[in-house]
Amino acid sequence: MNELLRVENINYVISRPILFNWKRPGKVILKNISFQLERGKILGIAGESGSGKTTLAKVIAGIVPFSSGKVIFNLSGELRKTKISPVQILFQNNSEILNPFRKINEIIEEALLIKIKNKNDIKAEKGKLLDSVNFPEELWNRKGFELSGGEQQRAALARILAVKPEILILDEPFSAQDAGSQLNLLNLFKEINKVYGMTTICIAHNLSILKKLCDEIIIMYKGEIVENGSVEKIFSGHNNAYTNFLVKADSFDLSYEELKIEFEKFNPGP
């Protein structure tokens, strides 16, 4: 087992303000989160909105300080010597990675300069990177705001790959995409995983996409992991009730009465 990441009993609680000398209890966002991720694998994280998926990603990336627990990396020697974060996130909002007023050409070169000093090597690597994410050369000198959403996403992905992270986190990369675009992205992420040996965590609502992309899947509900395991296990039908609900809902296999019963079960009223 070539373990790259171990998450142990992570809790994240948001403290609430003290009012009239009475401290209100904090809001629990993540509760007792534990899992392992092997090098080179693709892990999917699924669950409804508000289940804590993106918060967990930010905890792993070191963006959000957790309340208790451990995040342990088994990094390669090269990354141990640098200040570059071993975890990079491709956010839904690509403006968090791309400056909309700078040329893509300049953004990629700047990222490559962190590890490469020879100009000829930078030029060759830049071409390789942009080609690997299917970003055409005629767009290299365009600025971020001049690109379509899909083009921005691919440029942002190239910017992340330029710093050679150990773990790539994809935050809802398939949202607002038509079926054809989803398939193209799915194949792109598989190819990146293969060519770069990239260890990937993909957050998505679409379980059918995760089934085709991932080796393992984690199911989250209200800040907790209710089930995790191989893709085969998650789709076996012999799972946690909430997992089965998500699988059936994703395949539009729920009748109105089933949907009503399951919704009330997992979203009880006051």
C-alpha cells in the first residue's frame, strides 16, 4: 500500500459570538472525518449541498484550519524541500486561479518559473502542459476574461499542473456542463491521472460521473462520512440507506412517493 494521504478524526467547528455573556454552541461543519488515499488513485467525494465536501477539500489543502484531528502527507522528496503546497484545488470559480487581466501565456510561464529556470525548458514545458489539457495555441496570448468558461477551466488546470502538486482536488468540475462537455472532461482527468501519475480528489454531485472516473468514493451527509469504499461497493446496492438514496436519485430511479419518504427521512422538520 503506497499511502499518500491520511486524514484522522478531523473535526471542524465554527464558534459563534458571545451574546450577553452567554456563549452559544459552535456549529459543527465536519465531524470525525477519517480516510486514507493511495498515491495515483482517484477518490470521489459525493453528498448533497452543505454536506461539508468543499470544506473538507479546503482542510486538506490547508486553507481552512480544522479544530482537531490530523492531516498526514507522505510526500515525495522534491516537495518536502519547497514551499509549494502539495495540494492544489481547481475551484468552480476559475477567477480564484486565473487573473482575468493577464495573458494565459504569462500566467503559465510564471508558474513554471517556480521550478524551471532555463527559458528554453520553460517554453517546451509550457507547450506540453497546454497541449495536455487541450488548450489551443491560438488562445495562448488571450487574457482570462476573453476566454469561455471551459477555456478558463483548462487554462486554470494547466496553471495548477505547472507546479506539480502531489494531490489535485477538483471542486465540482462537471457542474453547469452539458453531457458532451462532461464526457470530454472525464476523459481529460483520466488522461492527466495516467500521464502525470496524479493523485486526484473529485467533488461532485453526479454519482454516475464519479462511477466512471474514480477508484473509490466517499459519501458525506451533514459533515460526516456515512460510507466509503470502492466504486463497486458503493454501487452494489447493499449500502447505507443514504448512499442508496443518492444512487437511485442519480439514476432517476425514485418514484414520487419514494422521493418524498426519503426526503423526509434525511431532512426531518422541526
